[in-house]
Amino acid sequence: MGDPKRDQLQVKQKRAVLAAVITPDDPLSKEHALDELKGLVETAGVMVVGELIQNRQNPHPAHCLGTGKLEELAELAKATDAELIIFDNNLSPAQGRNLEEQTGTVIVDRSEVILDIFASNARTYEAKLQVELAQLLYFRPRLKRLWTHLERIEGGVGAGRGPGEKQLETDRRLLDRRVAELKRKLGEVEGRRRRAVDARDENPTVSLVGYTNAGKSTLMNALTGADVYVANKLFATLDTRTRKWSVPNWGELLLSDTVGFVRNLPHHLVASFRSTLEEARQADLLLHVVDASNPEAEEQIRTVYEVLEEIGVETDSVQLVFNKIDKAEAEGPSTLDILRREFPDAVSVSAATGRGIERLTELVTIRLGDGYVDAVIDTSAGNGKLLAFLAAHGVIQNRDYVDSRVRVEVRLPRTTADRIFADESLVDEDTKFELLSAKSGESLGDPLQPATHAASG
């Protein structure tokens, strides 16, 4: 067959046949094997006109499918006038080339679809840098076959030029130079983000993580009253957004919404978005939001934990949140009941209706209380250094002035409280304090004793 024409990266508004090879190790059933890919390609604007699935011990090393299924795939593509064949598997450059030669149709794999969606949704300078870097790293080993893609590759950050318009060099040396430039720029962005995160390190931070389209942005709106963008499509959010969250009996927290995950998320994309995920790495608590109405919810939970482990997040700081329980219950109790038995510590909510939000808020205060203490500090009103330190590094609950004294009720990270009472430049012999557990309210020391006495004890 003739070599199919590949003159652009975008798959938008194309007719496509979906294909997949399922191995015994694949956790997905044949019934749902193409559900996620179908959601991905529909998000990318593709019309699905056919499907083909093959069970094999291992993908064929030359063309993924077995010989008989390959002929069937070529016939299906021809019969449906498909312009694309999209594989749920990640194909090697050789497999992609061989498939195109055998079918006479443009072959796109799972990673390429995800990269295309990210390129379409990239809005900020940082997101565009990250997407372009991920694309170039993906296409570099495919440069011989796909060099024409680079003429119109999306996500380029050129002066006044948007996605799809940036002309990229076909020469490997120039491509590598561009990769180095993107890494340098992202390093600068990551440095600024890390400094910004570190600057508020003493404040309680909570991050929303989870599978794409699990309802993280809807939950953020329900918790904070924010008006962040919500859409019923995959990867509607690429950039981390942070909002203040006023929690009863606690004070103000910082709540961040992060990019969603999917199964087999391209490694280059995870690496490129590492700076965006800095919020999740630094958070005091992660709320892992799960679409409880999805039949593949358990597999999605495993996927998220795998990505979190890859970026260096400790899973003991994760609280599972089953979202969309209204939808799950309407479809029948079985899936939700199974999830609750499997994960008994999870909290169930409906971000859309507000059901369970109060319980979630209570649970957040309990989980955060493990790392925080409440302090009642009595000091001189002229002790400006201590008062400024408390305002900068804690959450002031109350402040009362009597004559030349001030009594401050403040919530602090345990490590910060230890630093205060060991620092003679912040406290003097007239400074008194009481420490309480932020989780239980129980006293952690003798009430209103001199600070120097407690520090030495």
C-alpha cells in the first residue's frame, strides 16, 4: 500500500478506527478496553467509526497486532473511510511505520492523542512550554517518519504565534537545541514556582489530585466558592490553580487543583509537568478525588497512586474522596458499595449537589491536626518580632490586648512551634504560652508557663 500522508499533528475532525491489543497483564476487561481511548479521541474532536480489539500474550514486535487481525484492521479502515487508526497501545517507531505501510492509513498511538489534547488545552506560558517539550521528546525517535509533523507542531511558544503555527527544524541538532532551550526556560519557571511554594511553607496547604474528569474543579468550586473552569471533558485543567479555603474551626487553608492523570500517561508528559505538580509534592494533605460512578474506578485509583509515586509523593498524606456519588447511586449501588468495602477510610461526596462536603471538611481538619498545634501566647505588646513571626508563619485565631500585654491564639505547624520556643530572640522570660493539640484540643504542656522553662523542659 502507498505511504499515507502525515502533514500535521492535529487529529481534530477526523474519522478514526480505534484498535487495541490486550495482554493477560492488562487490568481492563475487553468490554471496557476502549472506553478511555474513546473519551480521549472524542475530547480531541475525532469521530469514531470502528473498533478492533485483539487478545494476545504480547503485542507483535513488528506491528502490534497479529497478521490476521492486521488484515482485518486494514479492511475495516477502508470500509469505514477512516483517515486515522488510533491505537490504545503506545507504539514503537518501527511498529507505527510498519502499520502505516500495511494499512495505508495514518497510525496514531495513545501518547500522540494525549499530547494533541494537551496542546489544544495549553493556555499559559508554562503549559505551552511543557507541552512542546513533551512533544519534541516524543517525536525525536520518530523524526525520520514524522518530520513533517514538526513543521506544524502544536504548543510552540513563539512571539505572536499560537499552537500549530511554529515552524520547527527537521534537523536533529536543531531539535536538540530547542529541547535544551525549553528545559532551561522550564527550569526558571520551576525555580520561581518552588520559591513561591516555599514562601508559604508554614501555611496549611491541600491539593486536589485524581484521574482526569473526576470532578476536581467542581469540588474546588464547592469548597472555596471559586469560579474555576469546569467542563465534562478530559484534561480541562492543565495549570495548577490555588484558592483560599476558609475551614470552620480551623482557619484559612490554601487549596490547589492540579492536572488530571490517565492510565499510561506518557512519561515525557509527566516529566515535563513536574513543576506544575510541585504543589502536590509540597502539600500537607492530598485529596485524591475519584469518580465513584466509573466502572473502572479501582484501576483509576491505582493509576493515580503510580503517578504520585513517580513524582515522589508520600501516599500516607493522601485522603481518598469518592465523588459523584449521586450519579453512582442512580446507576445502581454495586460499584459504590464495592469501593466502600475496598477503601473503608474514604469519604463520599457529591461536589455537584454539596452532599458530604461538611463531613469532608471535618475530616480535613482531623487529618491536618496531626501536624499542627494550637498555641496561646501571652507576651509584651512591644514584642514586634514575635508577633510578626506568628502572623507570617501561623493562622491567627484571636488577639486580645490588655494594657501592655497581648494574648494571641494561633495555629502553627509543630516544627514552627518548636522553633519559636527555642529561639531567645523571639521569646523572653515574660513570654508565656500554652500548647494544645490542633486535632483534639488537649493540652500539650503546662498552661501559660514561662517560655524559657518549657523550652528547656
